[in-house]
Amino acid sequence: MLVLGAPIFAYHVEGTGAVVADGTTLFQLTDDPRQAAWTPVGASVLTTLRAGLRDLLALTSVERLPGRTAPRAPRVDVPDAISDAYLYQTLTDVSPDDVVLMEEAPGSRRAQWEHWRNTRPGSFFNATSGGLGYSLPAAIGMALARPDTRVLAVIGDGSSMYSIQALWSAVQTGVTNLTVVIVNNGSYATIQQFADLLHTKPVGSDLSGIDYVGLASAMGVRAIRVSRGSELQAVLRDAVTADAPRLIEVVVTNEKLRLFS
């Protein structure tokens, strides 16, 4: 296993067992001495990625690694429902090439991995581990720091409740290049799966009935709710080209998650 420039052991789920599977040899190239210092197994090499990869390639006969296979294009489910996959593919289709994604929608993360393009350094941010409440206010800071770049914040409905008041700050600071997408599956879906793993019953994880459009409007942000796949592309295309903050609440199918399995 070769890890390039990324942390390896950002644990999120409590558990026991081996750090890596038996028979696995682990190597890490990193420019972060803190990561190298506490890597519990394997060999961690402190280097810049450019220099490390140059030397690594000089020692191997590999000319080209196979590319990633493109996922199948998701479809709109009958009756016109929106899946996480369809949402992320549509966002990829309508967003400008230089968009910056600030993400905090763990219930939709598998769809993001499969359908969101992420080809440039500095174009994707979220919080490591399982902390919530970071990405929406961070998106406003990013929009202020990069006024000529579209900032897209994809936030779960549960995650948004930790810092929804940040929308007021977006208006007060005059942000013009921010698009917020609330992924509404009506629940703290990740907490519900944690409960399944820990064989317990979650309390207070049903979020049905919250009016995210009303919350945004009360703080001065124009907002719209979308629940039909046939309407999604046009609404998102308009939102990512607007010259003022926009919030789109996208009602998605509440799919069975496989976040930690």
C-alpha cells in the first residue's frame, strides 16, 4: 500500500483490530513531519511529493498506472426522485472548471468519490475525522479569500444545523460567489448508521419538517427547494452562476448507507 501526501490513520469509528490487514506492507510519502512521526506501522518518508515521486519512479519499471474507470452515469429514479449520485453528477456537469468544493455531507460521500471531479490542488476541503460544523462557515471564508472563484458548499441537512447561522455572515460580508447545496435526506443518517454498528437506538436523529429555504430566506439568502430530478440541472446551473449567495435545498432519496463497512 502506497499513500501519497495524505494522512492514513484518521480514525472515525471506534473499534479494535489490526492497524492494517495481515500481509500488507505500507509506505507513505508526506511533507508533514507530524504525520510521519505518529504513523504506527510501515515506513513513512518525509519528502516533498515532487521529489519523492521522481526518485520512486527512477527505482521502478512502472511507466503508467491504469486510469480510473469512469462510473456509469446515474439516472433519475422513478418517480423523478433524486439520488446522491445524480446530485453529484449534476453538480459536476454544471459547475465551472475552477470551482472549489467545501464538503460536509458524509451521508453522500460515496457518491462524491464516484461522481465529483477533483483534478486540481486546492479545490476540495472538508474537516478530517468526524467533526461537524466546519465547512459552511469555512466556505464563506474561502469565498472572501477567492472572490473570483465559485465556491460550492455541499452540506448535509444534519451538518447544516451546527452552523446554519453562517448564512447571515455571508450576506453581511457581501459574499457574491457562494452556492450552498443542502442535501436533505430528512435525518442524521450517519448517526443512524453509527447506532446500527453499536447496536443501539439513536435519539433525536429525525430531521423531517425543517424548512431550510425558510431559514436561508430569513437571513437574507435567496433559496429554493428541489425534489424532482427533471428540475435539478436548471436550478443548479442558475445557482452556480449567480452574483449573490444562493442556497439550494435538494431533497434526496434516503438510501441505505454503507459509510463504515
